[in-house]
Amino acid sequence: MTTTELVAYDDAVARYDPVMGLEVHVELSTVSKMFCGCATVFGAEPNTQTCPVCLGLPGALPVTNKKAVESAIRIGLALNCEIAEWSRFARKNYFYPDMPKNFQTSQYDEPIAFGGHTDVVVDGSTVRVEIERAHMEEDTGKSLHVGGTTGRIHGASHSLVDYNRAGIPLVEIVTRPIEGAGANAPAVARAYVAHLRELLRGLSVSDVRMDQGSLRCDVNLSLRSSPQAPLGTRSETKNVNSLRSVERAVRHEISRQAALLDAGQRVVQETRHWHEDTGMTTSGRSKEQAEDYRYFPEPDLLPIAPERDWVDELRATLPELAAVRRARVQIELGFTDLEMRDVLGAGALPLIEATVAAGASPASARKWWLSELARRANDAGMTLEDLPITPAQVAGVQALVDAGHVNDKLARQVLDGVLAGEGEPEEVVAARGLGVVSDDTALSAAVDRAIEANPDVAAKIRAGKAAAAGALIGAVMKEMRGQADAGRVRELVIEKLT
Ligand SMILES: [Zn+2]
């Protein structure tokens, strides 16, 4: 059947119960590789960060990177896993051109961490995701297929291989089957990966850049006729590399598999490729069973037997976990759930926290980052973090508003000046002449001119109609291009005419 025959999503989840399994590969941000001293800098010239070990040359012997083991243990602890007292590396044997050793050093039945869980907030309710295991392994090199239109091997004239990535330490985090999500499965998958990204960022073990492949997600999905039925055959969609794609890939697989099952066909156990452009998956290779890899314990590496004291020490020094921290920060800032979701969605929480730390109120910090600055970032095609303005400067703009030196309208021009590199907020105010005029001599003269130009209005105020003062205040503001202190102008008008 072709991929265009899909069942509408709502119909699919009405008839079938989806079960997911998510495998997330995290590239650790260690300075050197997993089993050798090669550098791990992203984007370096191809094949400049290699050595006999990571190229798999005969006789080269690997040595385990202690920092990588430490990171793996910390990840396991943060996911409430047990840390193995004794764990081994294993050889996963298969041929692939970007894997020079013809086996990947990984872990099989003796992972470093296992049996954990983590709680994910999805639309205000908590979903517990059980963690099967978190194991260590090394990354492969990277193939570049040249000459085709899709960048895939099909249609390419030749391929190039870059081994800089070969041997970079990875931790693979595998969930147990996630059941019971129903129609919410795509949202749960997305929320889990987002949650994991935040948790890993908090641990400082990876830069978790999905766009650079340092966080990669494989989506396993199967359907069954009801929650009581046995698990169906699953597909594994590889390398889904953005949060939005995770959500879309789950959705697509549900619709695709429902169409197969409706037609009385069977779902093939296979790996599938995700296509960002069409939002669809296509068939990859039929999935090997574990026995196909002929796993066996790695003879060149010592087992990992982390001392309990070390594990306890790592446990004691874990940073506050993301979800806990987020709940605490939300209470401190006094944001509603909806406000918090907007803030997190815009990636603005650290910026808002820093702005508040620099003296602004939470409400004003949120207002500037989510309205004015979000709009400017969007117009410039940048992230909020990349805008050339610091939280301290945003707090500075708000301080000028609070002190009555500028009003909201002028404050926006101050932001423009700071973003244009004209200096600190006060410097922009001075250079652009944006300050609100509250100097009585200047204001008094302007009020006198307004009274003279509007004798009818002045007469009404003299007769006791204070509400008419608005017209005179408006005239003064107009003359002073919006830079008059409106409160002081009102006082002067009343003083002069009553
Ligand atoms: Zn190396």
C-alpha cells in the first residue's frame, strides 16, 4: 500500500490503543571521546579528530573515559534508576561504513543504570514514564551521500565518511512501553523528550542540541485493538530530531498503522525514516533481532564497578531536578499555569529569572520578553537569547518606567536603541532625548501656551469642569512629542485655572 492511504487521526485513536517506546540518544559533552583522547568539537574539519583507537586500527586498545561514566551515572540517578554494582561493555556486531571497527562498543545485558522512572507534566497532569535502562555506548561516524537530491544514499553518486563523531560518548535512555496515553500519545511523546532535554541540561552533561544531533530520538510505536489486548508489532522511526517532529512522527505512525490494520494487513517490524518535509515515514530496513548482533562482552575493556561511595557522592551533588525547580520558580514568580506554559514555550524562563534578579517585577519581565522582545526576535529570525540585549538592560528599561523617566511608549524606543547597540538604557534616553519632561519651568510654559490656544476649554475648567483638563493635557503632550510627565501637567493645569 502507499503512504497516502492514512486513517484520519481521530478515527485511528478511536479504534486502536497506541503504545510507545522512546529511545533517546544523548551525546555527552565530554572534552574527549569515550575510549580515546581525541577531541569532540562539533563542526571540526572532517577526520581531524581521530586516532588508531576510534578508527579501529589493529592493535589499538581502548580506555574508558571516567567523566563519561560519571555523566552516565548522574543521568541514571536523575532518572531514579538503580546504578549497577558491576556492568560491562559489549560488542554489537554489524557492518556499516561509518563504523570502522565493524562493531559498536555498547552495553547489552549489563547496563550501567536500569529500572527508573521520571514524571512528565502534560497539559497540567503528571504522566509517569518508566525507564527501562540507560546505557553507555559510542557514537558512529557520519556518512555524507553526495550527488542525490535527498541527501540519502538512494540516488547518490558517491559517499564520504567523517570519523570525527566515531567514539563520542553516548548514553541511550530507553523507556518501558508507555501505555494508556490514548489520543494524547503524540503530546506525551513530545513532553517526555522536552522534559528529558531540560533534565539533561540541568545536569550539564550534554548541550542537548537536537538540531546538531546531540539529542536524537527513536520512536517505537505499535497499535492494539484495546488496552487489554497483547502488544502489536512495532515500527521504529529513527532519528526524529525536533520536538515538533517527535509529535508528528507518533501521529503519523498511528494513522499509517491503523490503515494497515483496517485493511487486514500486518504491520512490519522495521526501522523507518522520518521525513521532515512531508511529515511521513518511509520503510528503512527490516529490524534486526538482538541475536542478529551477536553481542558478546568486550574483552579489551575492564568492567565498570562504580564504588558505592562515589555513587552516593554523585547522588548527593545532583542539581535540583528540572520539574521540581520549575514548580518552585513558578510559585516564586507568581505565574499562572497558562503564563508559565507561554514562558516555557518561548524558552524565556532563564531570561525572565535573570531580569527579575536584576530588579524588575516578574510581571514586567514577562511582559517585555514575551511581547516586545519576542516580536523583535521573531522579526529578526533570532531566538530571544540571541537578541543583543541583556536581562539587566531589560530591567534597566523597566526601572526607567517605574521611576517615571519614560512611559511605555518611550520605553519601546529605548529598547530599540539598546538593540541597535546605542548603549545602556540611560545612555539611549540621553542620546535620543527620550526622557519624560517633568521640569516645571518647561512644563509650565507649555501649559500656558495650551491655555492661551484653547480659551473655551480653559473657561470650562474655571467654571468647575475638571474633566475638560484632558484636552489641555493632550495639547501639551502633543507639543512635547509625548515626553511630558502627564501627571505633573494635570496638576499644573488645575493649579493655574482653579
Ligand atoms: Zn580517537
